[in-house]
Amino acid sequence: MSTITARTENGVAYIVMNRPDKFNSFNREMALALQQELDRCADDDSVRAIHLSGEGKAFCAGQDLGEAVDPAGPELRAIVRDHYNPIIERIRNIEKPVVAAVNGVAAGAGANIALACDIVLAKESAAFIQAFSKIGLIPDSGGTWFLPRLVGFQKASALMMLGDKVSAAEAERLGMIYKAFADDSFETESQKIAESLAKMPTKALAYTKAALNLSFSHSLTEQLQQEEEYQAICGATADFNEGIAAFLEKRQPVFTGK
């Protein structure tokens, strides 16, 4: 059975982590398969948005600890360096929006992979847990970078050190995620958002994402200059011309991602 399943519909690549018997915890095979699938999406012009979720009851429970303690398995340094870091880099650098559809518990690396995505949605029954301190580790997968920027230094510090479970409703209130949906409407609503993104001007979304990435290290002056540069690039796209034409003609634009 494949550890990652994927299909593309209506411009959306639906990627599903597929180890439900292990709550979709990562082993080497699944980590490398996810990297490979993200690379495929990056190169496929028919994919204009990505929807990442988990099979079964969980989104992702983080690392498969059986692999982590296996004497014949990869060392922790290799797991972080070769499995998780490349996934986070791909999510942030892919020139397409990535939606995390958190359908159940997201713990450890699973939580932080979700938080690295552009838009995070969750079932009301889902929860986020920085589970690392419970086993004597630090948060990885970009958690120490993303979480304090989302919820503030003090809250992030407490969540990481105490390992508290955060409900989807609380995560939305804290600004950790974009929105929580009732369980029975979650799949429909998350797909609706992904399909909406797939119909938008893809290059403008890509440069929005790039600008947000740079905003964490730029001064205001540097960021204003970056906005100027990216705005000029977006202004030369076919989608900009279509957006202006549709506005003047009082109709809905039909963007092609070009």
C-alpha cells in the first residue's frame, strides 16, 4: 500500500498521507514519497493548488517512533535533515498555495507541517499537539519558527514546553489556523477553498507567498522595494490583464495561472 496517495481534480492536487493504522505517522518511505509528490506538483502546470490531508482518523501523528529507535533505522539528525526539513522547504517554496486540511489529530512534526502551509483548516474535532517535550525532544519541522509568529512568543513557549492539546476552535481563536469547520461539512468546505484557490491568478498567489516568506527577515524599506519588484512582475501577467478586463466589463474573471 502506498504511503502517499494523490489525485488531481479541478486544478487541485489532493495529497493524502496514507498510514492510517499508524495515525499517518512518518517513516522514511512516507517522508520521501511526500517530497516526491510535492516536486511533481511543482512541475505540473495543471496543478494550481494543493490540498494536504490524512487518511482515517488522524491528520498526522508525527514521527513513527518505532523507526526512530530502531538501531538499523536512520538517526534523529538524519530524520530531521533528510525527511522533515525538505518537506517544509518544499511547502514554503512551491509556487502554488498549499492548504492543510487537518482532519484529525496533528501532533509533533504533523502539527508543524500543517502550520507551514499557506492556509490551515481543521475539523472541529481535530487537535494540535506540540508533543516533543513528552519524549525529551525539541519541536522540529519549523515549529520553533512558525508557531511564535502565529501565536506569539509566550504562548508558543508554553505550548511547546507543556505539550498542551489545542482544540481546533482554540487554534482558530489564537490565529494558529485560518478556520475550523464542523466535522460533517469539513471535507466539502476544505475542498471548496482549495478549488477556489485553483481558479485564482496563480502567479500572483506565488509572489504573495514569496513576499510573505521574505517579510520575516526584511526591514520595512526592503519589503516595500520587494513589493515594488513583485508588483511589476505580476502586472506583466496574462491574469492581470484578464482581471482588469473582467472588472471593466463587469464579469467574473477567468484566470489561467499565466
